[in-house]
Amino acid sequence: MPQPVPTSHPAGQPKPRVTLLSPGCFRARLMGGVVLLNVFVCSLVGLSIHQGHHQYRERAEITTQNLTQVMENEIAGTIGTADLALLAVMDEYRKQRAGGAVDGKELNAYIERLRSRLPGVDALRIADAQGLLIYGSDVVPSAKISLADRPYFIRLRNDPNAGLVIPKPHISRANQKWVIVHARRIDQPDGSFGGVVFVAITLEQLSKTFSAINVGPRGVVTLRDGELAIIVRHPELQEAGGTTGNKSVAPELREMVAAGNTAGTFTGLSGNDTTTRTYSYRKIGAHPLYISVGLSPEDYLAEWRYVVAQQAALAVFFALITFLAAWLIYRIWKRQANAVEALARHEAKFRTVADFTFDWEYWKGPQEEILYMTPSCERVTGYSREEFVADPGLLLRIVHAEDRQLMERHLRDIAKPIADPDGAAMDFRIVRRDGEIRWITHHCRAISGRIGESMGRRVSNRDITERKRAEEALLAVQHNLTEAQAMSHLGNWELDLVHNRLTWSAEMYRIFGMPPEEFGASYETFLATLHPDDREMVNQAYLSSLDAGGRYDIEYRIIHKSDGQRRWGHARCEHERDASGKALRSFGTVLDITERKEAQARLAESESRLRTIIENEPECIKIIDAQGRLIHMNPAGLAMIEADSLEQVAGGQVIDLIAPEYRAAYSELMDRVLAGETMEMQYEVLGLKGGRRWLETHAVPMQDKGETVHLAVTRDISKRKQAEVELLRSNAELEQFSYSISHDMRQPLRMIASYLQLLEMGLKDQLDDEKREYFNFAVDGAKRLDTMLLGLLEYSRVGRKGEPPTWIESRVVLDEALLFLRPAIAEAQAVVHIEGDWPRIYVSPDEMLRLMQNLIGNALKFRVAGRTSEVIVTSEVVDKTWQMCVADNGVGIVPDQIGRLFQVFQRLQGRTAYEGTGIGLALCRKIAEHHGGRIWAESAGEDQGSRFCVDLPIKS
């Protein structure tokens, strides 16, 4: 506290008495200052919280925009790759057709190789002009699967210029999976319709692609078609394809797409799970597809809420500290005040009370000289009173430049003879010595002596900076309140029952669709805006709350005056009463719940639709509780177990319906599903009427009323199992036939070659050079045919006559193969490099030896004359798969001929240049497939070398 300073008192003026602030006054001022300080700090904290909330929302919008762009590029790339595959299959089909006939086996193998290189593609098939599947992945022509009724088939058949067609998702008739098709038309040579070629991509694969995107626990990634119906949604609300075709969509998205915007960002309520999210969407190229990514505020505002809690805790801590400090200051001041009062009683000289004033006050004489100035001037301005006394012009110079003209006009007005004797007041800004700008409220009045002479002016300046800041903060709070009500669709109202005056917030006018100038500001006007069927209910609820002394909480319909549409409001009301209990004022809120009501209606409709789908689904859909009891099963499932009704089996143990030999495996499946895993299984079921059939089930865990239950989709695969048995038997017979014919034909061929040689020797003197050459051709042909039959015999033995699989060191097999090839390596003067890690593998030793010999032997054989032959053999293990590659710098392969390499008796080089039967690579392919692997070739072209790779799974 500043100490009193002795001052000289002007002559002729009464000496004022020394007075001190009372403890109550100082306590009030001190607490007022502490309260203002805490209000200011809380305002700053509130502003920081608001800005942080805005920043997190902006960050979420940017994140969704980036993710949608990434997903657009990914899906556009997938469509482009699928289209290239379609064009490649069309070219191969046309080429074979132009050659006179289509080799179905070769074409299917070509399609399968192409499909295996396309990640995510479930099927690549060809249908003829009648819509029957004839070639492609898993196509069995005898199955007579028809696509003639598919919309994309009809469009391609009717429109030769349709190009690439992407229809709505549907369930594949070939494998019963939800797929999205990319199809193109195949024309006959005469231009007529010859069928379609199409790629099927499973929705499950697209969902897996979406699952790689981190959108948080409540986020969502959705692919929609041109009508904004869902194609794929991740995470799925049900099983894969469960939401496919659902057209529930946020109104904001529908409006933006309808306006022609190919990309955008908005915050809206999901039509599928009633969750509000921040969404961004993009159209995928020129295709009628839209990808959207939504992030939930519950996820991206979690960190912000933690910061809010921290800042609130700091604000509370600051308040406690300031109030404690105020209490200590008050105690110190009280002791000082007692000392000053005691001192003042004994001091001879007069001390002006102004020295103790908090405000900045001064006295200017008739000549504008400063007669007196309180010490508080230094606290307010940063300048001491001595500086003001020495330089009176400083008073005008510290006025802010923008307020200086206002101050000069004020000084001119108070100098006029007609000036108000009670003085004049104004607010202006000053610039302190340290550059800080502060607000001052200024009041001055003229002072006269005993005989009326002018003694100058008395001026009082009060620092109101904090008040100005509080006013600005209050305006900001009011603005934020208005914005918050607009964002939450929550309005508030107040009814003065004494004067029947109704006051609405801005959001109330928006909810009711009524401009303020048209509002009658009365309770009757409010009732007129309600739906006629709800007015009496609302009025009775309000009157009952008045009589009962309570409140009401109701929902009612509103007729939106601006457009006549019906909206829903959720209203709450309370009352203020006098001492006798009479209501004086009613106040309450109205929340716009139209979107919630519409969402509830859509949800009910969706549940009804889902129930219809399940009841009519041809697959069995069942729910089993944690104790293994059947809760629900659709009619298709009841037919599979030969039950007449659900009541007949509901509550029973499902395990009793499983064939005994599969019950242990099924019990394990149920335990793992209840533990959170997704499981698949094939088993036989025993019907209630004695039937027995094969089923295939796909089971997932599901939460039902807080309990984990078992949800399964099951299909009848009895016919498929029967077909598999028949196919295995047919393959075994075909393999035995191939072995027998290749073995039995060798003896006649050897006899033909021998007798031809004997005949040539017997006719030795009668043959000219031309006839002798004919004999040589015949003998050479017989021997070559024998070699080919020997290769075919060896080809048929793969997987049947070889050594049984066992664990061996892959490097040991390689070294053995190189030992056998040592003469060929020396003849070619080749350099062989061995690289990588060579693991233990579970294979047939003799088959693996033959595989390595053939691949390395080919690299040595197909070399370029005059070029040092180099062969690089590499090995690596990636994701439990062993990959071995053999690369060379030899003759290379024309890229479009690579597809022929692994066919039996297919040769790309002439027999005169390179020996061989053309069965070696076919043998390698069969060995790789027998071990559950694959083989492929790569080459940049002729004379560019080649690279052959084999992938085999490493079994645990």
C-alpha cells in the first residue's frame, strides 16, 4: 500500500480531515478485485478451450480430406487394374477364337494366372451370348450358371458402346459371395454380341482394404454408388454385405452431391448408426462411385477434453491461491491501517485523503498548471507526479492518438463559460510509459473560491481497463452462447406472466421458422405455431405445471412457418414463484429433435427390412447363446435340420444336431467364437427326421443385451461335397490313364525305331542319300516321341510316385542339384551365384531336386553365344512363404509368350537350336502346385535374360 505523502495545502481552503478506508470497504474492494481477476482468468481459459475445440475440428476435417483422397486413388487404381485384366482376357479370347477354336483349358489357365496376380479379385470369368458361364475362375460349364438376368449383362448386350460397366453389388451365383462386378462386352467378328467378360471383387476384400485406414473406434469408411446407396461400409453393422444397398445418407451429403460437387466436407448425423461425425467425400474419377470417411467427435475430441479438464483444474487452483493471497493482504493491510491511523492522530501536518485514493486524480490551476496530483498516477500511467508537474503537456501526449481529438474537443467544451458546473465525463485510452494501452474514465469540474473566483479544475481518472475487457468478454460469451445454441439446435425462452410478454432467443425463431418481426410475443402466439393436434396437450401440460408447482418435460410437433414443414421439439419448463407460491415467470428450453425423430423412423424401417431379408434368406442364419442353446433360426435353417417350426428346437442344445464325429471340433469353434474370433467350419448335421447333410458355417461373435452370443450363416454344401468326391475319382482315373498310355506306348515306339534301323541296314546298298535321310527322319521322330512319352510319364508321376514329404535343408537339395549339373556348368563356362537364406522346408526330396535341376538347367541351356553365362539363385522367406528365384542373362522371353511356358510340350525356341521336349517347365509347375505353391516367369524381352520364381508355403 502506498504511504501518505505530506503536501502543502492551498491557501484559503479548509484543511480536510485525515480519513482511512474502513476494513469493510477495503475488504469489499479487495474481494471485488480478486473476483474480477478470477473472472478474467476464467474468460481466458474459456477462450482457450473454445479455440482448442475449433482447432481439433479443423484437424479432423483435414484428416478426413486426406484419407478420402488416399482411398479415391486406391479404388481408382483397383478399377483401372481390373479393366486392364478384362482387356487382356478379351484379347486372349479373340486371339484363340481367330485361330479357329478356343482351347478352354489353356484359356482357363490364362485367366486363372491373370486373376492370381490381381489382389482382391475373387473371380475373372467369361459368359457367352446366352449368359452362361463358360470360362474363368472356378467355372464348371456343366453347372449351367446363367447371368442373362443380370442388369450389367442386359446393358452390355443392348449397348455396343457401353464400355466398362460397374453395376450395383450382388451375390455371386458361382460362390454365393457379395461382389461388385466390372464388365465389358465381347463382340463377334461380325460385330454382333458374343458375351461378356467380367471381374468380380468381393465386398469382403474391399472391407479389408478399408480396415487398413485408421479412423478411430467410432469412425467409418463408406463406398457408395451413384444413387448414394452403400456398396461397402467399414466397420460393418452386420456381416459383410449386410448394409449393401442401404440408401440411408446424411442430408448434407445428398445435397452436396445433388449440387454437382465431386468432393466436400461436412458434419452430420449418420443414417445407419445415429452417430454424428465429421465427413469428407470424393467422387472416384469418372465412375459413379463416391468414397467417404467419417471421424467421430468422441474420438478426435478425446485429447481436447483432457486438456479442458487440466485447464479447469488450473483455474480452480488459481482461484484458491488468489483468495488465499487476498486474505493475507487484508490481514497485512489491517495492521498497516491501524498503524497509519495512530500515526495520523499525532502528525502536525495535514495529509490529503487524495493521497490514498485508488483513482488517478489531480488539480489544475487557472493557468493549466498542476497544483496537485495523486501518487496513483504512476500506477495508472507509469509516469511519476513529479514528471507531470514539470511537464503539464505530458497529460495530452499520453492520450492515445485515435482519442486525442476527442480529448481536445472535451477540453475546449469545459473551458466555455456555459460549461456544466457539475462537470463533464468521457472515456478515452492512454499509452503507458511501457507501451501498454489502458482505458480511463475521465470526470472533471470547475472549482471556485469563497468569493467565486476560479481556482481551476479538479480531475478524477479511473482505470477501467478490466471493466472494458469484461464487457468485451461478456459480448464474446453472449456471441458464443448464440453460436452454441445454433450448433446444438437448442433455443431458450422466458414468459413474464405479470405482463404476458414472451421473449425468445435467436435459435427459437429458427426452430419455429418465424422472423422476430412477425412474432406476437405472447403465449397465445406460441400456441398458434404448434401442430393443431398437439396444442391442447401442450397447454394442459403447462397449466398443470403451474397448478402443481412443478415443471414439465414434453415433446410436440411444430408447423414451420417459413416452409410449412412439420418439425419436432423437446421442451422443458420451470417457474419462478413469489413467497406465496404464485408463479411470476416461466422459463425453459426447446430442443429441435426433428433429425432424431426421422432417424428413429428410418431405424425402425431398417429393422423391419432386415427382419424380412433374414426370414427370406436362402442361407441358414442362427443365433446361439453362450450355453450353446439355439435362440433364433430362420426358415431356411429350420429346413436344413428338418424342423417344422422354431418352437420345436428353440432353447435346445445345437451340439445335439451335429454328427458325433464333428462335435468336438464344433465345440472348439463355439468356444473360440465366444472368445472373440471369427471361425469357419464344414460338418455334417443330423436332421430331426433322419436326414443327414453337409453344411458349411461362418460364425462371428455378437453382443446381445450385454452378453456375447454366436451369430452364424450356414449353407448346405451336400451337392458340392458329392461333386468333390466325383471330381477326385475322375482325376485319379485320368491320372492313371495318362500314366498307362505313356508307359504302354513306349514299347511299340522302341520296336518301330529298331526295325527301321534293321531295315536301313538290310537295304544299305539300295538306298540313295535322299532315302537314307528319310530313314533317319523316321528313326529320329520315333526316338523323340519316346523321349516325349518318357517326359509325360514322369509328369504323371508327380505327387503320386515320388518320395513322401519330409523336413529337409533347402541348401542341401540345391548343392545336390548343382552336383548333377556340374558338366553342364563346365560346358557353358557359366558363373553361378548363390544368395540369401536357405531354410528348412517340408517337401518331397526327389521332386524338389528335379525342380531345381530343371530351372537351373534351363538357365544354362538357353544362353547367348559369345556372352559369359551368369546364373543367380536367390532364396528368402516372407510371411511364412519360401521364395526361390533363378535369374540368368540368356536369350530372354517375349513378354506376351510367357503364358505358354508352363504348358505341356510348349516350346518358344526351335529344336534345332536348343534340345528338349517342352515338358520341363510344365513339370516344375506341377511340382510347385503339388506342394501348395506357385511358379511364374519374368523377362524384359529377347536377349534381356529371364527370371523364374517359385513360392512354397513353410508349414509349421
